[in-house]
Amino acid sequence: MLVTINVAVLLAVIIILRLRRRTHARSRNDEKLTVVMVLVFGVLIAPTAFGQWILDVVVQIVQGVSQTGR
């Protein structure tokens, strides 16, 4: 039996577990590592269909907000 793990899913689980800790319990280096992991997660998920859907949603929100100001 072959078990495969999607790296993006594994990284998402790790990020969620790290963010559940209380803020005052984190060191500066711990927060920097979390930021780097989130950036890597973004790079991993960007070329997928889900990543493109997120991009489309964000673009629509930004366009709606920018049109509201006019």
C-alpha cells in the first residue's frame, strides 16, 4: 500500500496548529518561521485550481472596494 501526502495540505495543518497557540507564548523567531511557512504555502497553492479561485475572489473584492471609493 502506497500512502501519499500533499505537501500543501501538510503545511496547512502545521500552520493551523502553530497559529492556535497563544500570541504571547510565541517568540519573534517563532513568528518569523510562521510567516515563512505561510509564504511557502502560498507558493505551493498558487498554481492549483483552488489557488486560482482564491486569486479571482481577491481580485473581485479589490475591484469592488476600489470602485466604491470613486
